[in-house]
Amino acid sequence: MNLSALSLVLALVCGANAQYYDYDIPLFMYGHLSPNCAPECNCPHSYPSAMYCDELKLKSVPMVPAGIKYLYLRNNQIDHIDEKAFENVTDLQWLILDHNLLENSKIKGKVFSKLKQLKKLHINHNNLTESVGPLPKSLEDLQLTHNKITKLGSFDGLVNLTFIHLQHNQLKEDAVSASLKGLKSLEYLDLSFNQMSKLPSGLPASLLTLYLDNNKINNIPDEYFKRFNGLQYLRLSHNELADSGIPGNLFNISSLVELDLSYNKLKSIPTVNENLENYYLEVNELEKFDVKSFCKILGPLSYSKIKHLRLDGNPLTRTSLPNDMYECLRVANEITVD
């Protein structure tokens, strides 16, 4: 369609109240024309319940009109939230506050718990020293990454909380153990880049994904992972794990799909279940390849489901690998060795 034809269509649609458009700017950028939008923000006509107030050098939360359900306030200079900041939008569902200057002491009262339909709360890259709260029972996704958090508050009653991102903070294991026990719907927990020397106790049995990489963990209790009903993804890379800190059958978890133990101090390959598909062991101190770490027995129907295996950055060489390895790892697509 040429420009004149497009102009005719717009005139017919808009009638006597037609707006004049600059065709060099996408139509959605005219969101400020929406009557249900803060004047300094953008509310796309195609997405009228969303209000974008990113990169405006805001120092406080702007007036949020009724009807807004998705609020983006990223990359501003917001350093406080008043208790009445969202009183017009108690049905808000997403609140995104990444890259601001928020501190716990300047988040007033029960500003979040009043939002009875809130599902996503993201306060990444701020100046928090503890988790925020109280929080509404509706919350499903909480992200508080890249802060200075050393303490977690209570998460009691958050029956719908499914995803928690706490990476890049200053958490130790005791702070985590005391707070997350009652979260029966939690499936995803990222605690990477913190200050834990041990695994936190009492994590919810419902977890499917657990990331603990880039900590200082040097040992794991026997049968630690037995309590998880269906753990599928486990990352423990960039820690201080050695053979003495890993009980023999620790990672023999039938539900596990991916295990990352790279960048540790392992000299032997920890035993895994035949169902594991992705195993990352690069940059350790592995000296030998034991087939029994993958296959207890070998046969037509007895083999490992490993698809990707990384062994590079170890003393192992391809010529030192045993011949029966290929029978055990018969479905592997990639085996990386120096």
C-alpha cells in the first residue's frame, strides 16, 4: 500500500476527528494520545493497559491512571515509593522498577500488598538491603537481582509464588533457610552470585530449577536432593567443590535433566542417573573417565541419555578415554575434550 492509499484509509477510519500522523514514526509511539496515560509516559494504542515510563529521569512514581495493569518504570532515578502511589490501580498486574535508586526505608507501608492482582514484581538493580514486603498472595514472579540484599523477610502465605530471582546479592545460607520453607508452589530459584558456603536447608520440595553457581560452596550433605520431587536443572558451577565434599550418590537424581559442576576442584566424575541429558564438568581437575559414573551396567537397553558432555579444561585427553565410553554414551551429540 502506497502512502496516499494509507492516508485515505486512516481518514476513513478516523473521520472528522482524524489525527495527523508523522509516517516516519511508528504508530504505537503515539501512545501519549491515549486519555488513560500519564502525560510524560507512553501508553500504546495497541496495548492500552500498559504504561511505559522508562528512561525519563523520574525521581518519583508518576500518577498512574485507573485501567493500567502493566507499569514499566525502568532506568529512572526513583528513590522512594509513597504508600498511596498505586491507589488508583489496585488491579495492577505487572510492576517493573529495574534500574532505579530504591532503598527499603523509602518504600512506605503496605504499598505492594494492596495490589491484590499483582503477578510480577521486578526491582532489579536498585539499592535494597533486604527483600521487600509485605507482598500480595497473587504474586507469581519476584525479581530482586543486583542489589545488596543480606536479609530475606517473610514469604508466608505466598501460595502462588513460582519464580524467585535473587542472584547478585550478598546472601548467606542462613538468611535463605529461614525464609523460603513455606513456598509450596516455588519452581524456580536463582541464588547465584551470593556469599553462601553451604547449601541452604529447607528449600521447597517443589523446585524444578535451582541455580547456586558462583558462591563459595565446598560440601553438600548426603541425600540433600532427595527431598525434591522433580528437580530438573541444577547449577553448582564456580564453587569450591572437591571430591571430599560430594557424597558418592548425591547426584543420582532420576528427574535431573541438566547438571553444571564446571569450574570446581573435582578429580573424579560424580555419579549421575542414566536420565541426565546435559552434564557440564569443564575446568575441574579430572584425571580419569569412569564409565560407571554414567552407566552402572551396559546392554542393549541400558545406556546413558547424555546428549552434551563437557570435559574440556581438565587433565583428561581424548586418547585417555575408554572405548566402552562410546557404548555407554551412544546417544551423545557432543563430547568436548581437550
